[in-house]
Amino acid sequence: MPVNRKSSQHAPALAGGLALGVLCAIVVTAVSAAIFARLMSREVLQESALGYICVTILVLSSGVGAWVAAAKVKQKWMIVCILTAGCYFLFLLSCTALFFDGQYQGLGVTALAVLGAGGAVGLLGIRQPKGGRRRSPGKMYKKSMKRR
């Protein structure tokens, strides 16, 4: 006798959403780094602000990537946001290993910025489920009075 089981359609959507979110985070990182580099070359921003700029770029790109991934998957908002931020953080670690010979400096601040932004976006998506239709007390009273 065959057993009827539901096939899970969530895994491909989750993987696609994570991939799209990380890709958006990478694009936002590259574009915002180019913008800030241009501002620094024109001497609009000073080099002493580089640390703040890097944290701003990390928070912005992680937040945008988590938002895009959660909007794509449309369920389990917090889990998707944290996973997207974690994958983006792993991408940053691999880039550090590849391009900078594994000189991991400021790793704690980077992890805090990336995972904190992903968690913050995840908290934005947590909503109370809406219950059934609510009636105002006045309408209930009027209906009970009509019956009498």
C-alpha cells in the first residue's frame, strides 16, 4: 500500500532565495564600496572615516541581502534572514582568505555588523498572526437587541 507523502517544495525556494540574497548583498557591497572610494578620492571623505564606512557598507549590504532573500522565500522570515547573513559572512571570509592571504583583522566587528543587520531585518518580519474576524462590541449589542 503506497504512503501518500507531501513533497516539500520549500527547499528549492529557500536555496534560490538565499542565493539571490547573497548575490544582492555582494552587488550592494561592490557598488557602495565604489561610491565611497570615489568620495574618498575626491577628498569629500577623509581616510580616518574608513572604519565607519566599512561598517556602514557591511550593515547596508547584509540588510538588503536579507530583505531580498526573505521577500523571495516569503516564509520563515527570521531563519531566512539569519541564513542569508551567515552565507554572506562566509563569502566575506572566503574573500579574505583568497585575496588577503588570511589576515583576519576585525573579524568580530564584521560578524557583529553582518549578523546583527540580518537579525534586525529578520525582526522586522515577525508579526503576530491575525486571528478571526473581530466584531466591535456595539454591533454585537445591536444584533442581540434586534432579536428581542
